[in-house]
Amino acid sequence: MPATVVVGLQWGDEGKGKTTDLLAESVAMVVRYQGGDNAGHTIVLGGEVFKLHLVPSGVLYPHITPIIGNGVVVNPQTLLDELAMLRSRGVATERIRVSESAHVIMPYHVALDGAMEARLAGDEIGTTHRGIGPAYADRAWRVGLRMADLLEPDALRAKLERVLPEKNAVLVQTHGLPPFDLDEMVARATEWGHRLRPHIVDTTALVQRALAQGRHVLLEGAQGTLLDLDHGTYPYVTSSNPIAGGACTGGGVGPLQVDEVIGVMKAYATRVGSGPFPTELGDDIGRHLLEKGHEFGTTTGRRRRCGWFDAVPLRLAVAVNSVTSIMLNKLDILSGLPEIRLCVAYRIDGRVVEEFPSSGDLLARAEPVYETFAGWEEDLGGVRREADLPRAARGYVDALEHLAGVPISIVSVGADRTATILRRDRPHRPALGGVVPSIAPPAALELWPSREEPAGIAEDRGSEDDDPVDGGPAGGGDPGGAAS
Ligand code: GDP
Ligand code: IMO
Ligand code: MG
């Protein structure tokens, strides 16, 4: 041990990328455990911006082994593009490992995602159109392809021969779209397998080996608790389990191996896509949050809906994730607002409700009951000590902490890794002295064997580099783009 889970407590985009990147300095391995390239995790390092969709946010440290776990759905082309983008910017990618059990997002999943949304016209989920739902549905239906299948062309063809006619029938007959060609699909998938081969391994074995060696493993969630398939605002959710429990199923750890759960939230709320959002603001304050907070999903280009912080689902999120401490991001965005509101209950059909309703219909009728706090004018971007925060900002953080019922141990006041306040009297990991980040990063793990070389390899042979199409800089990697 030890193992830490980083989990979003709201509707995603809480700043998990920054949190993971910050915490990763002192760990050996970072594991993405669910979701796919619907995620967009941003890291800002010395003015350079990295937007990651699939690769875990710890990748920027050379000592980290980044793992894409079995619970992730992988679009192989996105992954190849992201690896190329990272290499073109000087980030080593040879340590990255992808679970052989992770399911593959195939082009027909992407087509079906778009087609199903189009049919819901006016009532759509507002998905990222990345094929996430259809890929997870095929996993549950037991007709999905896994990363290991990409390495066995004959078996791959046999599986596609079974599944593709069904997909084509739906695409053509239900949605009036063109079918996919079997030979072309087998060729494309085989090529992906060829290029990703060194990275595809049994990642559960790696995670377990690291834990057995006493190395610190960080499990990075995508999306957030309110987008969780079970606990979120169904049906306006994603198709996996972002909650901390998802780290066990999707990351290859047991519940008792996790000894810390860091919840990530921002000082206000945002949501992308459809679904109820009781504290949403359509006024100048909403515009302040949108513009000052740069609340745009940059790949899909969608504005994030913005509103006041909602403490009603916070209590649920702390409970279902077993949150041990919280990192509060984007406090700086609230500077300049005359007053700040915090939703502490709902009024639904005339009754005051303090528990987050599981019914979407009830939630859609919820009117927020607010507590109001003093605002502050000062810019917080340069603040590094809690004592230097304006009194009103400290009051707001204390109120959030009180409502959450667990310590807020880290406060972020800017996108850069360094724009961070560690609340020394609230160490998030007392057992390790509460040191975040560590003074000296730990030594790198031995490089894990790749599929090519079963034991003791020193170098990835970089097979994805060999391809002239994507081997160069960024390719379609969209370095500035984050989904959602
Ligand atoms: P994620 O999906 O949870 O990783 O979050 P995103 O990366 O999609 O969105 C968070 C955005 O806020 C990114 O652009 C971050 O660089 C930025 N960010 C994170 N923390 C802070 C902060 O404390 N202040 C400001 N101003 N920006 C932040
Ligand atoms: P990160 O990891 C915010 C939302 C979509 C849509 C719903 C379902 O960056 O926080 P999907 O494509 O998953 O089937 O869409 O989930 N969504 C996100 N919203 N941040 C994300 O990821 C999201 N990933 C999916 O907007 O409402
Ligand atoms: Mg995001």
C-alpha cells in the first residue's frame, strides 16, 4: 500500500487534472480507472498547457508509471494521437501501460453515439459524442472488443464478423447511416494493435505488484460523482462509475487497499450537457463564472453551464466516495463578486429538503435555499498561505468545509501547479506527515515488462513512432483540446 483515489465531487471539470498532477509528485504510479476520451484534464506547468483525454495526469513526471486501467474505454486513435502529442512536447511515453482488458471504442460506437443523440432531438443527454455509452453498453452486452483483441488479428476478425452485421443493421435501418466495412475495420484495428502492442499488458498485476512493494499508487477518476451511472442525475450521466468504488473495479485494487480518497471540487458549480442543475445562473454572475473561469469544454466547444456551489449533493458525494479530505479549486474565480451564495437545501413542492433526491423529476423542481456570504475584491492568484487569503475568502472556505464534514486540505488559486495553498493544520495524509507535495520525488519504479519483452526491458521500442502518419508532432492529437 498505500493507495489514494482522486475523485470529482460535482459534474466533472472540477480541476482533477491539476489535483492529480500536484499529488503525483510523491507517488510511483497513476491509474486512470474509468471513462474514456470524454474526459479533458488540464495541467498547467510553467505557462505550458497540457490537455489530456486518456493518459493519466501524472505523465508529466518522469518517475511515474502511468496506467490506463481495465475500467477505461479506449479509443485507440485518440490514444495514439495523445502519445504523439506528448512526445512532440518532450514528454516520455514509453512507461505508459494500457490494460489488455480495457474495452475498445470502435468507430461504430462513435457513429451510434451521435445517431442516438440525434434521434433524441430536444431531449438529448448532451454526450461528448465520443462513443462512450455504446462502448460500455457492448461491454455489458459481452460483445465488446478488448485491447488484447487488437493483438490477435484472426480472433479479432471472428469477433467483428459476429458483431459488425448487428451494428450495421442498426446504423443503416434505424439511423439511415452508411455501414462499416469488415475488412477495413479489421485492418484498422490490427494496425492499432500493432502500434500500441508494447503498451498493452495486464495492468492489474502491475498495480498489485506496486502495492505489494509498498509503493504509493494514485487512482485518477474522470467525470464526477453527479455524472456517476448509479449515483448521478440519471439519465443525464456518463456510462461508468466515476465514484471511488469505480477505482476498485476499474483500477484493479481492492476496497481495503485504498486508504485515502481525495475529493476534488471547485468553489462554484458547472455542468456540461443536459440535466437538472438547481443552482444554475443565467445572469451576470453566471457570465462572470463562465468568462473568468474559462468554463468552456474546448474540444466540443460547449460552454459549461455555471452556478453557485451546491452543498446538497456535496454531502452525498462525501458519503458515497468515503472522502477523507478535499482539494478546493478555483477559489480565485470568485474574486470581484459582491456576495457569494451557497445552496444548503432545496425547496421542492413547498417542502425544505436537505437530501439530494435520486429522482430527476424532483430535482428538476428543486429551488435552491441559499446562505449568503460576503464577497472579496482582492485577486488571489499570488496567495500561497492561508493566512494571506482575505477574511471573507477564509470564511467561505470554512463554510464549505463545515458543510462537507471533512477537511479541505488544499486550496487552489490558479491553474498552475504552483498556485496552491496547503493548509498545514489539515494535512490530508497524516500517516505520511501530510506532505504534499513531497520534497524529493520517489525513485522511479523499475520499468514494467512490456508485451514485446517479457522481462527486464529497459526501453520501449516505440512502435507507434514507426508510423509516418502519426509518428510526427501531435498529428490529430489536438493538444489544446479537452472533451466535455
Ligand atoms: P478536470 O476535468 O476535472 O481535470 O478539469 P478541467 O481541466 O476540465 O477544468 C478545470 C480548468 O480549470 C482547467 O482549465 C484548469 O487549468 C483550471 N484550473 C484548475 N484549478 C484552477 C484554479 O484554482 N484556478 C483557476 N483559475 N483555474 C484552475
Ligand atoms: P472530465 O473528466 C464534464 C458529460 C457530458 C454529458 C454526459 C454524458 O473532464 O471531468 P458521455 O460522452 O460521457 O456519454 O456524456 O457526461 N461529461 C462530462 N462533463 N466533464 C467530463 O469529464 C465529462 N465527461 C462526460 O457532457 O452531459
Ligand atoms: Mg474536464
